[in-house]
Amino acid sequence: MSLLPAAGLVMILVGVASHYATRSLQGFSAFPAANVALGIALVLVGAAARARAFRGFSGAASRRVALRALAIFAAGAIAAIGLGVASRSWTARLDLTVDRLYTLSDQTRSLCAELDRSGAVAIELVFFEDALLAKDARLLVAAYGAACPRVSIRDASRSEPPAGARALYTTTATTVIACRGGVCDPVGYPSERNITAALLRLSSERSPRVFFLIGHGEVDLASESDGGYSGLAALLRDQGFDVRALVGPAAAEGPAGADVLIAAAPERDLLPEEIALLDRWLESGGRMLVLAEPGLRSNLYSDLLLRWGFDLEDGVIVDAAASPLLENPSPLNLLVHLFAPYHPVSRTLSRRTMVLMPTTRPVALARKPQPDDRLERIAFATERARVDHDLTRALAGRSPARSDAAIGEPAVAAAGSYPRGGTGAAGEASAAEARIVVIGDRDFASNRLIGALYNRDLLLNAARWLASDESRIALTDKAWTPNQDPLTLQQTVAYFYFLAFALPEALLLLGIYAWWRQRA
Amino acid sequence: MIGRVLALARKELRQLFASPIAYVVGTAYVALTGIYFFQHLVSYNQLLFVYQSEGLGGGGFDQGTVPSHINVLNEVFVPAADDFGLFLLVVLPLVTMRVFAEERASGTDELLLTSGLRPFEVALAKHAVTYLFVVLLLAASAIYPAVVVSRAALGFEHLIALYVGQLCYGCAIASIGLACSSFTSSQIVAAVLGYSIPFVLLDFAWLSNAVSEPVARALGEIALLGHYGSFPRGVIELREVLYFASIAFLGWLASLTALELGRAR
């Protein structure tokens, strides 16, 4: 090979390298361009000179061999390129991450199957390939394209975002925007949780309305502190619920427009007319979620819930096998892992999917209002748990080790369904069925704990069952196993000396031995 | 046929490890990967220290102050995998440059082809030995990440995905180098070609301003780096494995063609 092509290759290399080195400073400039252009020219000139110097093959047989070789190469190249082009649409993959990060969860898959069954308008995920987080998100977004027939992926560039998504493209971190028809939804951080939530919001024909009862000392939905509950409202909105406040059900509208009413640990009595209004609303097929807490006294628990079959005796569940997860381990911090296997709210939860509930009130069952009603305990403490009715003593950590009043597996949550002849149209049996879910703790839904373990799953499952959205009851996406601090700095240095020096040294010594053998 | 290929492969292997170049290349690669992996691990430890520092309001792991995106995967393995790929690009042409070129320069290639071995078998044996060398290089460099994986919760399966990607990438680079070596009798030219072609194929972003978007997209599909990103993240995609296998196949085919053309002349 002559000198010219070698020089040309060197110039191309220098041109490309200098472009990469300086592109952030001044983009594509003359120096790299000139090097690349001149280098290509030199390579072509050298190739032409070599071609002119070629004296041909020595005979017909040689020419046949040469032509056959070239034909085989050409055929192989075409086959390889064809296979490459065909395989671009193949989605077969092995997800070997610990948490199966790039494998869609059951919830997402069931949502995709539901979208496919319903023949809903397709949803387009606009994926910005040049976004900051694109490299990490690409695999996840591709999984949606492969698993969801009604979801398509559209590659876009941040320099020219598509028309519908333009208004939502706010920062260079914007990676995915979900669009359906003319409506687009910002996904936020490109995680499975957020993308699926966006699909839920876009695919919901009508968002279930969730009313929060307020005005009786319920939890503070606006507070963003650890003890606040802004996360609870935000979670429900993310999942496609229309969240509103109901300031006393004695207001003109009452809870009539609600699909689900949430009474999040009221601390005071409701007015008699409020209780009566709630009672009538439930009789007509209303749905309610009640969060309780030890020590709270309200006629919501003692009157209304008792009438509907729930006995919230005041006390706190004490369990010797309680959770050490919080900073002050105590027998009051329940790690709930026993669930009713068949109830829609709890059937997707199991021993491996625990819920953390600090200071929990027992939820017992009382007499059913009507014979056809169904009441069921859906989550339990362990067989070693019992109820301490002396709250002061229990909260001070002085519950006796043994008690004659041991119950064993006291329930921390229960659910009831009540077929009622409501005002629903014929065939809408479920619309006239009242449903109530009672959970004996409110702290598990606080900002601090709602993201812990599977707390949000229990809450969302309850909300979806109450909203007759059972098809979307499934585990939410996986938590990322934190793999932090595998080695201390000292250990890292120790391993480095042992491995990064000893091993190369061994190889070098082997090489010296091989060289000496060769010379000998 | 298999017997002949194996016999040639054994001879090539002996020749490879009789020469100091294999050891020098192995030492360089293992040292470079070790140093850079160590640097990433130290930086990660320092980052953790910053987050945990009480002076900045942190409270240690108990308080969950370290964000979930700060972890061994994102801060150590993914950037380290990019480095490892670059080091393969640096060291492999030094191994591949002599495989065919040395035989051509010394005239023993004619001896080989008249010994009853078919060009198909010669190319197969030489490529197989070089790929085996890539496997040995990667096995030696896997000790560092394996130590970290055994301590962290990353999982050995994830490490397997990373190294499958390294293997595919390394075999592709090696096959390009072998193809270049088969067309010349000069090891220097083979090395220059073995560096240039993979380097240019690495990423075509430098052309994106000079060509239209469809052409830029097509070039992006050819670029090596674009097919490598999923492996460090723990995912083995069939189409990416096929892509690298296609390059290795084309490289082998090119070596075969060079041998056939040499025989024809």
C-alpha cells in the first residue's frame, strides 16, 4: 500500500478526533473538515493508483476464483446487512438486572392488554433521543413499544419537538412525552411508574372522582412535611384520579358526585346530619375509604362504621415481631405481610410484599347490616400480636410482654361490600353496591412512608377497588434495590493494590518468561 | 475439517503466547481497566461521602439521603463499560496486525494454502484464536467488577450482560483488525487500518451537520457505540448481538476473500 492512503487515514483520524475535542466549543469547524476532506482525497488517490497498477490475474481459472470470492463476499455482505435491517424491529431481549428494571410490571402489562382489548385510540410516546436521560430511558421506552400494541414510539429531537408536545418540552431533561389524539401529558422523570401513570391518565375516559372529607381534623393534604399527606393526594392524581376536597358532606352537593370518599382519620365528631348524609349515600351505593388511628375518637368510627359492620375498638396493636426499619424500633411498628388471598384489595399482596404501619388500630368485624352483605378482614398482624387498650402505656413502650387478652393475628384492615337497590340503571349491579375499606393506620400514607415498601400499593388497590377499577389492581412497578457503598474507600484501595498491580505484574512476568523461552 | 482447523488453531495459539506481544497487550489492558475501574469506584465513594456528610445536612443512609440514581450501576459500571470498550479498541489491533500480515511478509501464507488447508479453514482458525484471546483478556479484567458485584446487590447476571457486550464488541473490533491484516503484508499498515476503521465506525455524530437527517439516522444505525449501550445496563438485546455478530462475520468473510484473491493471483 502506498504512502498516500496511510497519510490519508491519519488525516481522517486527526480530523474526527479534533472535531470531538472541540465541538462543544465551536461546533463543526474548518480544521476537522479540511483534514477529513483531504484525508478522503488521499485515500481515493492511493486506491486509484493501486487499481491502475494492478496487473490482473494470471489466467481464466484465477479470474474465476477471484470472481467467486468477490461474489461470496458480496452475497455475505448483503445477507448481513439484510439481517441487520430486519432485526431492527426485533425486540427479543434478556433483562438481567437485579430488579428487572427494563421488564414491565404486571400493572403496566394489564393496562396495555386493556387498551388493546378496548380498541382505544393509540397512545404515542414521544422519545427525545438526544435528551440528557435518553440513554437510560431508551431500553424502558422500547419495552413499552414491544409489549403494548396500542402504544407506539416516536423518536424526536429536542431541536425540533413535535407540534403537540412542543409546549410540554420544558428542559433538556425532558425525555418522554405521552400523547393521545391532540392531548399530551408530560411524563416527568422517565421511569416505568411515571410512564404508566401517564398512560393511565391519557387512557381514562373519565377520571374516578375521589373526595377527601375535611373539616373534622383529618390529615393535612397540603402539607409537604414528613408528617403531611400531600403525597397521598399527588399519588392519586398521578394514577388518574380526580382528587377534590369535600368540606363537610352537609354542603349542598354532598358526596353525591364522588366515586370514592376518603375519610382520612377525622379527629372530631361529624355533625348528625353529616352522618345521616353519609349513611344515605352509602345506602345508595356509595364507596368509602376510612383511615383510622389509635386514640382518635369520632362518631364516624363509633356510629357510622359500627352500623356498617366495623368495630374499631380503641387500642393499638403490639407485636413483638415488629419492624426494625424506623429509627426508633418499637413493637408498635408493624410489618404487615399477612393478607387475605382472594379479596381484590389484598390478593396481589403477599409475604414478600410488606406494608409498614406504625401505631395501628385493630379493625374487627361487627354484625353485618344485612345478611347478604360481605365483610372480610384483608390484612393482619402476626400471630404473636395483640391489642393493648392502654394507649399511654403502649406508646411509652411499656406494654406487658404477655397478656390474657391476646388475640393473635388482629386485623389491620377490613373491607365490606353491600349489595343495595340503589338508583343505578338496570344492569349496573356494581354501581348500586356500596363498598367500604377501613385501614387502622393513617401514618402509612404520610409523605414519609407512602413510598416505603408496598404502602402505596395497599392504598391504590383500595382506591381502585372502591372505584370499581379492579382491572388495574396490580402491583405497581418495582422498587430499585439500592446498591450503594459496596466497598469502603480503604477496601477499594486494598483491592486495587492486590488486583490492579499484582495481576498485570504476573502477566508481564509471564511475558518475560515467554520471550526468554523464545530466545533460548 | 474440524481436525485441521483445530490443529491450525493450536499452532496459532502457541505462536500467539510464544510472543511477548500477547502478554504486553494483556498487561496493558488489565492495568488500564483496573486503574480506570478503580478511579470510578473512588469517585463514587467520594460522592457517597458528600451525600452522607452531616455538614451538608445529610444524615447517613438511615435518613435515605443518597438519591436512588446515585448507585454502583450508574456511577461505576456504565462509565467503566465505556472505558473498557475504548481500551479494547486500543489494544486489539496490536494483536490482530500480525495474524495474516506476518505470514504474507514471510511468505508462509503460500505454504499454508498449499498444505491442504482451505482458505475457509485458515480464516476460521485464525479468527477463532483471536476471539479466544479476547475472551481471556475479558476474563482477566472481570476480576475487578466481580469483586464489587459480590459486595453490592448488582447481581452476577448483570455482570454477565456487561461482559457479553464486551465480548461481542471485542470480537467485532478484532474481526475488523483481522480483515485489515489479511489485505496487507505490512503489520504497520494493518495496525493503522485496524485502528482507523473501527475508530471511524465508532460514532458518526461528527457527520451529522454535513448530511441530511435520514442519512445521519442510517449512519447512526451502523455506528458501533449505538449498539453497545444496553449491555452495561444489564440487558442483552438479540438485535445488538446480531449486529456485532454480523460485523464479525463480515470481517471473517473479508479475510476469506483476501486469502482467495491471494490464491487467485
